[in-house]
Amino acid sequence: MISKKYHQVISILIIVATVYYSFYSLMPSEKGNSNLKITEFSTENALLHLKEISKKPHFTGSPEHKVVVNYIVDQLEKLGLKVEIQEQLAINKKWRAAAKTKNIIAKIKGTEKGKALLLLSHYDSNPHSSLGASDAGSGVVVILEGVRAFLAQDKQPKNDIIICITDAEELGLLGANAFVNHYPWAKDVGVVLNFEARGSGGPSYILLETNGGNKKLIEAFDDTKAKYPVGNSLMYSIYKMLPNDTDLTVFREDGDIDGYNFAFIDDHFDYHTVQDSYERLDLNTLNHQASYLVATLNYFANSDIENLKAQEDYVYFNFPYFGLIFYPFSWVIPMFIFTVILFLVFLFIGISKNKLTIKGILKGFIPLTGSLLFASLFTYYGWKLLLKIHPQYQDILHGFTYNGYYYIAVFVSFTLAICFWFYKGFFKKRSAQDLTIAPLFVWLLMNGGIAFYLQGAGFFILPVLILLVMLGVLIFNKKQKKTMLFFTLLSIPILIIFSPLVKMLPVGLGLKMLLISSVFTVLLFGFLIPVFQQYKKPKNLANLFLLIGIMALISATVFSGYSIDRRQPNSILYVLDANKNEAYWASYNSKVDEFTKQFLGEHPTKGSYDKNTTASKYKTGIQLFTKAAVKNLKKPTITVILDTIIGNDRKVILSILSNRNANKVEIITKKPIRFKSFKVNKEALKKKAKDTYVFEITKGTIMSYYRTAKNEIINLEFVVDSSQKFDIDILEAKYDLFTNSQFNIKPRSKIMMPMPFVLNDATVIKTNLTF
């Protein structure tokens, strides 16, 4: 028998080990194996491909883009596959983007006629400085090496396997648009496996794309026996609500084709930057992606994929060794009702048997409410204060700073200290069963909302079920036996399932989500009340977590600056207003630094030179500008070829020729416009039969066209209401600020990099048209 005086130490060790294991178990951690069979996936081979693909930025239209295309084609041909290049102009209405794309397509012929499996990723990097190693070079090389290993089995699959490495995903999912809407093989696709990234490390999450329910997709994935599935139906439900898209979204929306996204999001600060490099990609993450590819490719290549459609949704979550655990959405409300009834029964019995007291129950809400309020306020205003202390964080547009993991540790630790501090007096004076009622009630209340409004989070009922078991033991435990270790063991599944969520939300959605992490930490603390109430000297634990929080804060402060591994993002544009013959230097940064000072000076004007400019993906606008000398840039030739009124319609054809081979042409309106039809170089945007207009816009970007060939002319043809007036700006941008001989620029230091998500290092010619 273990001495009772060691029970608390053992309990704490179990909890700490469980939380650690909840993260450790999410993805592979094996080191490379040099004795692999030829039919096994080789990480070493994949890395050789990745090193070649990610040497330089290779955005659509760049010289290196062609080099990467040739490399991928060559590797597929070495596997004995016939490769086709689909060249197609594509337009995305949602993202208002267009470009000529080059998709790389190949097929492994199956033995039967039926639906095909599609392997999907994209090879273009984000304009203009990203190396694209993770996003999505990792997906490309996982497919290349996975297909090699599959073909080495020398077995013809039952289903056709289509390989589609798309172009121009970063510009608006344009390659996927071209394939789904123009390539004949698209109609044959039964399911898609898409490999993506929004960072350079961490576990790869499963995100489903379906127009119906996920039932058959979940059942099919479970049959693949993937070793490290990570995902849950809360992510699935939230993802369906968010505007975030991948190439797979186009397959769902335009082709009604279901599929799986496999994407990792840790180290989000590398996303779309020059730091998205071969060296910074986590090898465990790459192996996690590979584990998905190997399992799903071998399964779907030989299984029935004729119809993976379903109306029913499943609640699901991952658990070590068990894979995905799932059950129907239809169980959520009955399970909630059952727990409410059981809760009321235990409440009645407990009060009747004098195991619960009304006074004790009501007082149990004081520390829980205090912990929630104080921790929430502390986290919310604490992060606001940190943004004031470190204003440079505002320039990291991802919302996740280089020291972001330290800040998660800071606020989780302080939240736990706050909880122990609020509860320390109540633990001595109140029984465990009295104190359990408040967190159990809050968890039940939350599950009530989930049952009727967010059933994807239906697995949140699990802590309620375990708490009810604990409460039942406390009520019916006649001999008052110590239950600390038993309750600790009961908590293990909940800690494994829920602990990673505390980290996942601020990593994926930015440190503004620290508040939710703090609230969630309080809820998990409340779940462990039956354990913690039996601890001696909880004040010592409050002090311990306070100390951990302070140490994490000191570490975050030490690493709050920039270095060669944590580069400072900055931006600069040269803008020539062709109508006014005026020029400006402009930046999306909030303050000048040693690099931008050479353009903006010490005291630039705050704000923008013009209200009608391009904003970042995260709605950040130009924040600093100053007047500049007018340079002799070759202005575009803009011609109104046709402007005529026919009945209630006004038809316009606008031609734009870049005389300096610019990379991007953006058309921005200052007035609301409703388009009845819209074509770019004769490629039309689709209009739903019930809609009068193909799209409407109040102000902002009408279309961004990314040029990929010299002397490429852009012809816009559109029909609007006859009364429509136009006041539009045409911004022609070229990424030539450092190569243009008219500028003498001191390069960035080694600890700086171009800011992502914004137009950068470019010369821009702005032309206003009013007609």
C-alpha cells in the first residue's frame, strides 16, 4: 500500500504526466530509419525534394516558379507517370482574383471504372518573399514520396488515383478553380486528400470539407487506421463557420466533391514569410503528414468511394491508440438531458442524506465565479498591456508572436494561481461534494448551449459524465474513504482530450484568443475540484504557479526582440499617383525602423496617403507615409474600348496593358457597383440563376489580376445598371523596388524580413478613372 502522505505527490505527478502526454501523443516522434523497405515512405527522400523546391520564392509569375514546375514534372515522370500541364485562366469571385494558372496533373490508372481518388496540394509560394517550404512544399513532397512508395508495391489500384499539384492557391485558390471548373477529370473525383500548412510545425489536424454530413467521411477515415489522427468535431463546426478557405473548398463549393484537409498550424509566425524554409520545418510534423498520406492512399485506392455523401453528422475526437472516437449528433441532446436528470437526482439525494448543503453549494459558486471573472479580466487587460509595452507585436500580422508559447504559459499559469488562491480557504471549510456542484453546473450550462447551437462540441459532455461519477462516489461513499488517487485516474481521459485545446486556439487564431484559453483553464480546474479539494496547502500550489508564470513572463520578455531566427517584419512601397504626378513612400508598419527610416525619415505622417488603398489579409491598412521624388516609371496603357448603354444596361470593356511587365494589377472602386455580368479575358464569373447580379461591392477591390507573361493584356468586360457611374483606382504593382536602377536602397539587416500579407517591396502606379 502507498502511504497516504504520498497520495498528493502521486496525484500531481499523474496530472503533470497526463498533460505532457496529451501533447506528446499527437504526432510521431520516431527518428529516421535508414533501413526502410522500398515500399515504405522515406522522410529523407521527401526532404531532398523539399530542399530543391524551397530554395527561392516561387510565387505564380516569378522566374523560380517555372523551375519548380519543371522539377515536379521531372520527378513524376521518373515514377513512370504521364504528366499534363493544365494552362487555364481562372477567376475566384469570393477572393476577387484572377490569373493564368499551370496545374501539374498525372494519373495512376485503376482496374475498375468508378470514382477516382485525388491527391492535392499546391506548389506556388506566397508573393513575394515566402520560400513556401511548409506552405505547401511539405504537401507536394509528401505526395511525391508517398506515390513513389505506393508504386513500389507494384500493385495496380482498384480506383484511379489523380495527382493534382495546383498553381496560384496563394492568389485565391485559382489552380483548384481551374481544375474543378475546366478539367475533364474533375467529374470523376470521388474524394480528395489535401495537404496544407499555416505554420511550420506541430500536429497536423484533420478538417473535413462536405456539403452534407460527415458520417461516411468519419467512418471511412477510421477504416484507414491512420496512426496519429488529430481532430475533433468542434474544429469541424468552427471551420464551417469561418471564411478560411483551402483548395479543397473549391472542390466542395464548385464540384460538390468531399474531402479531407490535413494541415498543421504551430509556429504560425513563419507562415507566408521568408522563414517558411526547409530548415525550420519540423520533421515530426512532416512525418505526421506522411502518416496520413500513407494510410489514406492505401485505403482509398482500393475501397468503394462512389458515394461518401451523408446527411448525418458525427461528434468525434481523437484519443491515443483508439484513433477517432465518434457518435451521432442525434445523441447530443439525449445525453445532455440524461446528465441533467442525473445531476438533479444526485442533488436531491445528496441534500436528503446531508451529504450536500444548500449553504455549501451556494458558497461554492463564489470561488468559481471569482476565478472566472478575475482570470478573464487579468488575461484580457494583461494582453492589452503587453501590446502597449511591446508595440512591435502589432507588426506581426499573424497575431502570434515569436514568444507566443511563453505567453500561453504565462496566462495559463497565472490563471491556475488565481484559481488556487480563490479556492484555498474554501477547500478547508467546504466539502468536495459541495464545491463540485458549481463547476458541474457551469459545465452543464455550457453543454445546454452546445446541445442546441453547436453540436460539434458535443464531446464536452464527457467532463460532465466524469464529474457525475465523482459526485456519486462522494455522496454514496459511506466510510469517507480517501478518493484522491481514484479521482485523479478518472480525470486522465479528460485531460488528454481537452488540454491541447488550451494551446490550439491562441496558436491557430492568434494571442487575442488567450482569453478563451484562460476561461477554459478555469473550467478544467473546476473539473478537478474533487481532486484539488483533498490537497493539503493549496496556497503553495498557488505560489508555485505564480512563480512559473513569472518565469515564463521573464522568458517572454527576454525573447521579445528580434534576431536572425526571429526576424522583424517591415514593409515599404513606392507609390506614384499618375493623375496628380505625385509620389509617396508608404508602410504598413506602425513605427519607423532602421530600414524604413531611409524612405520615411524620422517623422512620417501617420495614416495613409489615400483612403482607397490595399489592406492586408487581416485588414491592416497603410499606417505611415511621406512624400517622395517622382520617378520616371512606365505608366500602364488603360483604354476604355467600349462604353455603351443598351436599355437598362451599361456595358463596358476596359483594357489594361502594363508597359513595365508588372506583377499585379488591382482595380479598386470608391463607389458601390452591382455587376450583372463580369468577364476577365473572356472568362466569365458564374451567376446563380436566382440572382440579378453576379456580385455587388460597396467599395474596395473589384479584381486583382496577377500577370504571368510578358505583354499580357487584361480585358475586363462587364455589364452594370445604366445609371452606374465609375470612380475607380487602378493600382499596377511590380516587385522591383530593390532591382529598379532609379532607386538606391540600403538592404534590410539580417534580423529583418519583408512583412507578409501586404503588398511589399514594390513600386506602384496609381491611376484614377472617372467615367
